Amino acid sequence: MAFVFELPEIGEGVVEGEIVAWLVGEGDTIQRDAPLCEIMTDKATVEISSPTSGTVSKLHGEPGDIVQVHSPLAEIDESGAPAAAPAPKAAAPAKPAPKPAPAPAPRPVAAAPAPKAAPRSATLADGPPKATPAVRRRAHEEGVNLHAVTGTGPSGRITHADVDGANSPNAGVLPTSAVAMPQVHPSGTEERVKIIGLRRKIAEAMVKSKRTAPHFTYVEEVDGTELVALRKRLKERAAKHGVKLSYLPFLMKAASVAFREFPNVNAVMDEDKFELVVKGDHNIGVSIETPNGLFVGVVRNIEQKSILRIAADLQAVVERVRNGTASREDLTGGTFTLTSTGNVGGVLATPILNHPEVAILGFNAIRERPMVVDGNIVARHMFYLSPSFDHRVIDGAVAARFTDAMKSILEHPENLLLELV
């Protein structure tokens, strides 16, 4: 008789979760503690492990389905478990039938980064293969047995490149015909893409934000010539410290300085009590694009840090988010968000608030164009700031003055270097 595995309690107050991906299929053999599926809740995405060994006889639900805690998740035929090692020849009493093991605690997908070690093969003897959920899902879809793949990542972690190598000796090299022929849908056909997992959570958050907070966006043009020159001078010095210096740390520090005059912009709404909660900590989130969707990584206490320290901390958060090792602290607790489309080339955007925050700053592409300065036409590096605000608590005049303060700081960025912290 198959053992029915129910969705365990994932966290305090969590009563249901969404199936993001199955990491096994019906008929597959699974080891105890091996990954079974990914479940997303309002608080986190977690990897659920099998509590026993055997053959997966039935999976309850498909990706995108909502499963209640303590409801059936999978059925595992324990009679299909791998045979145990042979016992010594001496007679021994018969062993009682094995009891179903208790469900192990779910493991967060964003685990702490492992220390570097020499690459090693992720074999059955090592336990479950070390790989992020995205790599596991891709390997399952492409029929790659991760137990037979040698991981080249930290501590033998299997990467997407390792899956490519297992898939084909010429992985990553497309035939000429594949390069020349773009994939298009034939006329008269359509494709339906189920909105699940992170994409669904992002959609729900955007709808809630737009429905809850009346948005308005204020746009200001900024002369970034001095900012461009200052960053250019400091990039090489930052690189000697192993830090990649982008424009974002300057924007983050400028916002922190502006908060001193406009503290209500660095705040969140308590919807239950309908109170504005003004924060003393300047925890600024930055939108980060990843293969799994858009995340907001948070750099904490900007008010206590120099630009170099902000740049280093931002770089570390971005790396953790993109390689799937971000902690909950990396992704929560923001008080203000910065979103940039400049690397793509956008001139202007009207960002949606990261609820319950009351403001978000859009930073757009810097472009060199002719401007009139002191009666002369000169080339200047210009860009637009396009912050959005919650009009319930931020008036238009406050928004305009805050944005003008940001403009003044960024047009004279050398003053930021005088900020000791």
C-alpha cells in the first residue's frame, strides 16, 4: 500500500502553498530526503523533500495548483524502495515492516552560500545532488539524471552549465540552421502560458499595490555630467577593492541624504491601522532581474554606509539573489525601492509602488545630448528621475521638493564623498 505524503506545515501561519514545480514524475524512484517539489507560499519558496524511499505512484496536483497544508501531496510505494544492503549470514530475527518516516522540515530554496571546495561528483553516496531548484527543474524537464552529473560549482553544486554538458557533448553550440531560423508560431495558432509561482506572486503584488495606493509619478530632468565623470574616476579605485561601481550606489546614498529633509518618503503603510510608519533605517531595495523572475534585493542601513560600502553590499546581494542563495533578510524589510531601466535603454518609466512602501524611484537611461548652458550649446549627460508616490500620504508638492533635492545632490555628487557614513 502506498504511503500518502501530506503537505507539511511550512511556516507559522501558513495554511496553503502553490505547487511551482514537481522535481520527480510518476513512476520515478525517489530516495528519502531527495527533493520532491517546490512550494511557494506568501512568505517564501521552499523545497519539499520526500520523507521516505520508494516509487512515486501518484502526484496530487499540477504546477499552479493551490494545496492546503495536511492535504495529500504525493503517494509513494515503499515496496519499490531500493533493497537494503545484504545482512550477515548469521541468522537474525525478522525485521518488522518499516514505518513511514515523519515529514522532514521543508528546506528554503534560498539557502546560505556554501564555502568553496573542490568540485566533486554529486553521486547517490553523497545524498541528494546539490543544485538549485531552477537547475533541478530544468534537469527534470530535459531528462538529465543529476546523480550522474559532476558539479563544478561551490561545494560540488551542479550548475546550468553542468546540465548543458550532460545533455550534449556540444552543448551551447547551435547548428547554423537553428541560428538562421527564429522560432515563430504558425499562423492561426496560439499558446497559453500558465501564470504560476513567482510570476503569479508578482502579478498579485502589482494588482494589490495599484488597487490599494493611488499612484502618481513626478518626473524631473537631471544633468548627470558630473555624476558620469565622478563614477569614471572612481571605478578603477573601487575595482582594486573587488567592487564594481555602478550608478546605483550614488542614487541610494543621494536618496538617504534626501530622507533627512523628507523622512515621510522613507516609510511604509500599516493598512490595518491606517498609519504611516516612518522608518529610521534606510533599507533601500533594488529591482534585480533573474532567470526566475524579478526580485527586490535589499541593502540595509544606507544611512550608516559610505558609497564604496554600499556598492560592495549591493554587489553581494545581487550575486546571492541571482545564484539562488539569498536569505530572507536579503529580500524583505525594505523601506524604499529603486528601479532602473537605464541598462535596457528606457528614457522614462512610471514604476508601481513596492507595497507597503509609499515611494519608489525610477532611474532611467543617461544619454549625451546638446543642452544650453550659460548661453552656449554644449554636450551634457542627461537623464530623468521618475519617482512614484502613494498619494494618500505624499502630496504633490512634497514629491516635487523631494525629487528636486535628489536632482541637486546628483548634479553635485562630489558632496556625497564627504558623507563619512
